[in-house]
Amino acid sequence: MNFLRGVMGGPSAGPQPSGAETIQKLCDRVASSTLLDDRRDAVRALKSLSKKYRLEVGIQAMEHLIHVLQTDRSDSEIIGYALDTLYNVISNDLEEEEQDDSEEENLPKQVDNLGSQFTEIFIKQQENVTLLLTLVEEFDFHVRWPGVKLLTSLLKQQGPQVQQIILVSPMGVSRLMDLLADSREVIRNDGVLLLQQLTKSNAAIQKIVAFENAFERLLDIITEEGNSDGGIVVEDCLLLLQNLLKNNNSNQNFFKEGSYIQRMKPWFEVGDDNCGWSAQKVTNLHLMLQLVRVLVSPTNPPGATSSCQKAMFHCGLLQQLCTILMATGVPADILTETINTVSEVIRGCQMNQDYFASVNAPSNPPRPAIVVLLMSMVNERQPFVLRCAVLYCFQCFLYKNQKGQGEIVSTLLPSTIDATGSSVSAGQLLCGGLFSTDSLSNWCAAVALAHALQENATLKEQLLRVQLATSIGNPPVSLLQQCTNILSQGDKIDRRGSKVQTRVGLLMLLCTWLSNCSIAVTHFLHNPANVPFLTGQIAENLGEEEQLVQGLCALLLGISIYYNDNSLENYRKEKLKQLIEKRIGRENFIEKLGFISKHELYSRAAQKPQPSFSSPDHMMFDHEFTKLVKELEGVISKAIYKSSEEDKKEEEVKKTLEQHDNIVTHYKKVIREQDQELEELKQRINTLTSQNEQLQATVTQQVSQIQQHKDQYNLLKVQLGKDTQHHNSHSDTFQMNGIQVEEVSKLKEELEEWKNKHELLQVQLREKDSMIEKLKSSQLEMGTTEQSSQTSKSGGLEHNSELQELEMLRSQIQLQSAEISKLQMENQKLQVMNTAADPVSGGSGATAVNSSELEGRLQQEIRELKSEVKALSEEKESLKQHLDSSSSTVAILQDEKSKLQQEVAESKKEQDDLLVLLADQDQKLSALKIKLKDLGVPVEDEDDIESGDQADEDEDGDEEEQD
């Protein structure tokens, strides 16, 4: 404030005095007026003066405006005027816009910092910021919009301080997140700008904003605005997403787990017509590609990067990027950034690298994308940044990709080279770039080929077979020999660009090739011109540019000593050391070796894997090569000072350590395999145990069901027994009634016989009656006539005889009638008995019918029960068999478990023996080290050895994670 008063007190031209007086009067009206309309008019007037008289309004009116915000919150109009006035005072944007129209050219520099000073005054009372957060919650447009702009300006001026106040304010960040859901686009868009300033360099606020569903809302806005075809709103949303994700592992993991990577794919769906891209679309797509790179950056944790890379492959994002990569009409900067993005998406991910190897360019005939990119890299007419991007893409393709390395090297081997020459391979392009007259192509090809050999001793040996035809009539030379020839003749060849760059590239390739490969060292030393060339280069006193070449020559010669297997008598380790001592000097050699790590370009290259250079002249070192230098510089320095005896002792110690390490590694491998087998068997036992428990539960359930069926069967059996007894009683009654029916039928037959006899006798009786009637009539005729006495006597005698005969017939008839009456009485008795037997026989029939129906039903139920019992018995037998098999399996597993426990005990015993052996080895090693120390030989500490073992274990762990 004192500074501001000093500025006000100085002489000034123009209407400032009258303006200052007016402002003072307006401030008095704001402070003293009791009517709201008067205060509103005064604040409106201050707003109109705040742009021209920013300093005066800020000094005199800020306290009054803050008081208005506190007391007049019921009137949205005066609140809006007050917020606009504060924004005009605090914001520097308006001043920057008006500086072009200002007539005063030499404004005081102190005024440029007014916004920061007024912001400091405003936030000195934290309640002011809290009050502003409360006003931002208001839905009224005239309050919310100026409040958002004012808060954004405060964050621009004093970001960290305002962030801390908002962070400790209750629900401070959550209130601001509601701005993204506002239906008014002006407030929503300014809310995005506010969140940009709020999330800068503050991980805590970034996490809160992310968990307030910011990703979902921002992606929705980008989709609504048309993805890459959208306007500046899309750009603002992408910048906010970068703030939330960059260097924030928690938010990156949340973004991946929320399946938001899949929503990025439509961003890169560009049409076939790629001409006429607008500047905004280029900017949007550039930011979208950068956002993808943020998720797969090499600086992220390896696990998080790997999971994002896999997600991008599965959702088709990598495929979409490769489509843009091979498309035509894409702007150069977008193509370059796309290549860099694809590079980091495939870096170290075998699945993505395999896919990239299968991508073909839309040409006739189709060519692999790798070949097309390498053609751009070795083409000197292509832009420099594009060539750097292609080199980075090739490096990322080969990073931890032994399969890809083998495919590249195989294109150089004699058996796989296309004899017809119809297609160009990657190996041919690399060789063409390596031996071209463009120094940048030489360097890029050398670095690319070095990456094909990185940490792969097998390929280093195979590359020794490559033969090159130099000219017609001359025999072919090896690739290694040709590299050394060009290196020794570098100054004599006319090249475009830096000659040092070509030599540095070739030396980096040779150092990578010879490191950790004794056969390659032997081939290199077999050429008698190589060692004199290296010693001559190191011994000379050259300029500053050549010092880098001297350092690399010293490194190459040191590698030839350190990895020398003494197979060449003239170039044994001891003789090479003596040569260095005579021709160069040990101290001078070490000094020249140190030129590499002290170089400025070395430090830049060691920072990150991506080759980023401001100009081609600065393109000297590769990131992976800096790691090799750091690894070998110390061991080469030690190897130079060691004598032959020390080398022998060191070799013996190395052999002992290697044997020890081999034993330890073997047992570690055995223990690891046993642990893995134990885990598998434990999982198998757990699986079988769970299956056994399930089967036992099933058996128990089925046994209970069988018991229920048995109970039901017994109950039905009891009921069936009762029904059978009842049926038997009915059947007995039926048999008795059957006997009576037979007797009745016999009696009926007898009755019919007697009836027939009776009818026959009736017929005979009628015949006799008719005969008697005839005789009576004849007797009457004889009584009326007179006959002779003789005739009457004889007629009387015949008449007497006939009467006797008639009496006899009458007696017979009476007897027969008695019999008939007797038979009729018997017949009546039988009929009475028959009528008495008929209802009994009818009831028996109904009973028989009911009994037959009951018997049929019972028999059917018996058959069904028998079938059920049979099925249950079969099921029971199967369950018993299954239970027996499972019990046998459990017994087998128990036997296996006991065997495994026995094996574990034996392995523990072996480990104890191993520990004893290791202890003996350690004692021997300590004795050897003591002897070496007595002889004056520097010996590595146990901590160094343990750190080396730990590094080996870490590398094994990384390889297992990749598998």
C-alpha cells in the first residue's frame, strides 16, 4: 500500500486529480448512503471508472466493494457491479489490451504488477475468497459470471495462495465443479478456464476434481462440441485434462479404470479427405495426441504404462493412430506428433509391438510401415523433426523386443536377403543410411542398428556374418570391417553436415556391438589397423569438437580390453594395457574417457528416451548409449590400472563368483520352481477339496431324499397291506356266494326237469280225460237202446273192466298230482331261497368291481414305487461309486501332499546344506579378498556385489512381469 500511495503522490498529467476526487466522492456515497439505489449508482459509476483509473479505484474503493459484497447480497445488481469493478482492478488482461491504444509509451514498470499486488490485498483476508466462493454458487447470471471471472483472475495472479485457501474451504472445489453442469455455455466455458488455473501444479486439487466426475463431464463437452472439429472450448477442455493427468499416477489409474480411454478413440477418426485442416483442428488434434502420450509416458510407473498400452490396443485406439500414420494429406506437425504417440504406445509392450510390425502402408505393392518410416528417416529431404520422430519410433519398436530385433537383423543376413531386389528391407535401408554421404542419415542409421543389438549377444554374433559388396571386382567385406574403414577414412570423405556426427554415430554402434561380446571384440582386434587408429586418435591433441571423438575412441579401446578373452596372442589384455601406457599414458587415457560424461549434449540425452534436439548439429548422443557409458566408464578405469597377476586373480575370483552365482541362481530357480509347483498343487488341493465338499453335500442331500422315499414307500406299503386284507375278505365272501350260485343253478336244472315231467303228465291226463268223456258218451247211447241180454252182459263186463282201469288211472293221477304239489312246494321254497340269494350275489358283484378297481390301482402304484425304488437304488450306487472315486482322489492327494511335504523338507535340508556351502564359499572369498588386499589389489565391497545381485533380481522380476 505504501508503494501504491507513492505512485499516486507522484506528478501525473491528464484528468487524474479530478478522477481521484470523483472516485473519493463515489466511495463516500457507497460507504455512507442509506438508500440501496444510491449505493448501486455509486458502484456502477466506480465500475465505469475502474478501467481508466485502475490504480485509484483499487486503492480507495476495494474495502468498500468488499463491504458491499458482504452486506448487500440480497441485490444481485449491485453485487454484479462490485464484482465487475474488482475484476477490472485485479485483472491484467484489460491493461494488456489497452496498452496498444495508450498514448503513453513509458508507463512505470511498477504498474504492470498492480494485479498481483491488489490480489495480495484481497486474499490477505481469507474470508474474502470464501465469500467469493459463496457468490459463485448463486444461479443469477449477473452474479455468477463476474464471480467466476474474478476468481480466475485471482488464481492467475496468486495461484498457490488462492489454491490453498480454496482447498481448506469446506466444499470449495466441489462448488466450482458445479460450473461444468451450468446450462449457460458462457459460464460453463469460463468454468473450464477457472478449473485450468485451479488445477495447475496441485496434485491434491487435481485428485479432488477428478473424483468429482470431471473426466465424464469434460469428455461429454468434447463430444458435444464435435471432438477434433470443435472450437476453442475443446482446446480448453483438453488443457484441463492434461492438468489432471500429467504426473498424477492416481488420476491416470482412475482414468483407465473408468474406461475413459475407450472414449478417446472417436477423437482420431479422421475422414479420407484430409485436405484443408483448420488451425483449430490441428491444435485440438495435437493436444489429443499429447493427452495419449501423458498416459503412456516412459516416466510413468511401468505397471501403469503397460496397462494403459494394453487398453489402447484392445479398444482400437492404436489401430486408429496407425491409420492416421499411414494416411495422406495429414499436416506435417500432426504426422510427427502421431509418430511420437505411436512410439510410446508400443514402447516395451510386446503385443503392441507385434501389431505395429504387421501394419502395412496403403501402397502397391503393400510395404510394412516400419520400412516406409525408415525410408523417411534416411531421406535427407524430410523435415528434421520428422526424422527424429521416426528414429524414436524405431527405438521404441525395438525396446525390450528381442523378436523385433531378430527380424531386423535377419534382413541383413545372407540367407534372407531378397536376391531379386524387388522390395527394400529394413536392413538394406539401415545399411544405405549408414554409408550415405549425409551425416545425419549416418548417425540415425547407426543408432537404429545399435538398438537392434541392445542387450542381445546372439544377434551381435550373427551380425558378424553380414558381408557387403563395396565395388565390382573386389571381394566383399564384413559390416564390422566396413564401419571401421569409414571411421578411419572419415576426414577424407565429403559429407553433407558434421563429420564429427558420422564418427560419433559409428563409434556408438561399435561400442554397443562389442560390449559384452568377446567374439565381436576378437573380430575387431583381428584387423591390425584398428588398434593403431584408436591409439592415434586418443594420443592426439585435437580441438574441442574432436575431444568427443577421442573420448569415444578411448571407450571403444577400453571395451576391447575389458571384454577381451585373450584369444589373440598379439592383442592380449596385458599387451593392450602396455600399449596404452607407452603411447597414451594411463592418466591421459582416463582423462580422455571422461570427456564423454562431461559433455553438455551427453547430459541432455541422458534425461529422457525421446531424441529431442534443437538442430541437427546437437544430435550426438543416444539415451540408451548414455546408460552404457555410465555402466562401463568405472569398470574400464579400474581395468586399465590392473596388472596381469591381478587380472589373473580377478579372473579366478570372477570364475569363482560366477560358479557361486550359477549355484545360487540354480538353487533359486529350483526353489522358485518348487514354490510354483507347491502353489499349483495347493490350488489343485483346494479345488479338489471344494469339489469333494460339494459332492459330499450332494450325497448327503440325495441320502436324505432316499430316506424320504423309503419312508413314503413304507407308508404306502402299510396302506397297501390294509387294502389287501380288505380285498381278501371280499374275495372270501365272493367265493362263498359262488358256491351258492352253483347250488342254485343245479336246483334250477332239477326244477326244469320236474316241470317238463309235470307237463308230460298233464298231457297224459288230458288224453285220459278225453278218453273218459268218449266212454261216457258211448255208455249213454247204450242205455237208451234195447239189446239182447247177452250183449248187455258182455257190455257190462267190458264196462266194469274199463271202470277198474279208470280207477287205477285216477289213483295214478292223484299220486302224480301229489308229487307235483310237492315239487311245486319245493320249487316255491327254491324260488324263495333264490330271491334271498340274488341281492347277495348283486352286492358281491359290485364289491368285486370295486375290489378289481382298487387292485388295479394298487398294482399300478406298486409298479411305480418299484420303478422309483429301482431308480433311487441305481442313483445311490452311482453316488457311492462317485464318493468312492472322490475319496480315492483325496487319498491320492493326501499321499501327494505328504510326498510334497517330504520334498519340501528335503529341499529345506538342501538349502541348509547350501547355506553351509555358501558360508564356506564366503569364508574362502573373504580369504581371497584379504590376500588380494595384501597384494594391493582393489577389491569390490560386498555391498557392491549385493547391489549387483539385487539389480539382477530386479531385471529377472521385470522379465517375469513382461511375460
